[in-house]
Amino acid sequence: MNNPLIGILGHSHTGKYQPGFGQNSKYMQFARQFGDVVIIDPTCQTVLPLDLLILPGGKDVNPLNYTDIVDPSVTLIDYDYEMFYRNMYHNYLQRVVDGNMAMYGVCAGFQWLNVMHGGTLTQDYPFENSAWDKRWEEVDKLSAYMGNFPDDFDKTVVTHNWTTNSIHHQGIFEHNLSNEFKVLAVNKPAKDYKNMTANIEFMIHKDLNIAGEQSHPEERFNPVVAIELINTLIKRVKNNEEN
């Protein structure tokens, strides 16, 4: 059996001497444990035969994709990603619908998944433990919705002291969540912030091989829940191919 083919959405970035294009090495290292990795150019009109598409973090999701009101805090938009989600996302989604591919969203990719399936975002949320300078630091204790994890997921990797990192200012709460997704884990909200419910950290699609997380697994030492989620999705795709 061939190695799974893993695609990571790429984008433009600045460099010390010349601008570059691609994805950072942390994502590459994380993705290589699942198969052979390729960078996806957001302008590419060809749908590649991927087994898994990783939708990575980045700049803010443009609020005009889900509301007419833009918070002043939203100042940076990733136009490479914007182009992909507007022009090519649904083509890759069809592969997921057909059972030939899975998707996993991270941070902005997680937020984009929610938006592309009819959800919204809280545009600026004062997370207490945002650790921009220590991206690997696990500061948030999570509460798991164990009944929402799929039957073929190894639930022994979810522990009572499950923690994750937090480096974002946009988020998904219960009132933001698309009807197509289920909550897998939440983090407590900031103290006394508009009486909001807990911040959603992990979610999974109710019917399709799509999942994601607000946190950054590529930055953590051993993100066992993310790894098991992705392996579960890839196994489903491979089983579909064999059948």
C-alpha cells in the first residue's frame, strides 16, 4: 500500500532577504509522520489526489465571509488562504464527500472549516493565557466531550489533565459553531467576558472525515489526541479505497 499523501496549504511569507512561499518547518515535521507531504499552492486549479489535507494556521479569517460587521481588531488577512477557500475548497470537499480524502484544520484552518460550513467566529476574544512568545507552552486545561469522539478513535489518549497551547485572538463558541460539527473539547472562557460559554478547542464533523483544533499540534511535544484524530481519519479513507 502506498504511503498516504498529505497536502498542506501553503502561502506567501516574509524573509530576511527575499519573500518566500510555502509552509513552516514545524508543520512539515508534524505532517511527515502521517505520510508523504506536498505543499498546496492556493492558486492551483488542479485537485490533487490527497489522502489528507491539513488546513494550517495563519492570519485572521476575513469576517466578511460570515458577517457584514468587522471588528477593528481584525487587521491582517491572508489573501492566499482567502483565494483557496473561495475558489478551491469545495472541490477538495467533494473528495471528502466521496470518502477519498480527509481534512484537519489547525487554528485559522479550524476557524475556516467552521465558517465554510455555515458557522461564525468571535472576532476578538481576550484569551487569558495566549502565549505568543512560547508557542509550545501548554497552558490551557481542556474538558472533553467523550461521547462525541468516534467509536474508532482510541479514547485512552484523552486524559483528565489534558492540556494544550493557546495562541490566538479569534475563537469559536457554542453560538458560533456550525450545525455540521460536534464539540470534542472546550476550554474555559476568560473571566467575566460577556458571560460567554467555553471556548471550543476541538471539533469533528457529524458525517464527514473532517476534524480540527484551535490549538497548534505542530508546536507541542507530543500532541497525542491530534495524532490519533488524524490517524483515525486517514484509516477511514484507506479503508474506503480498499473497499
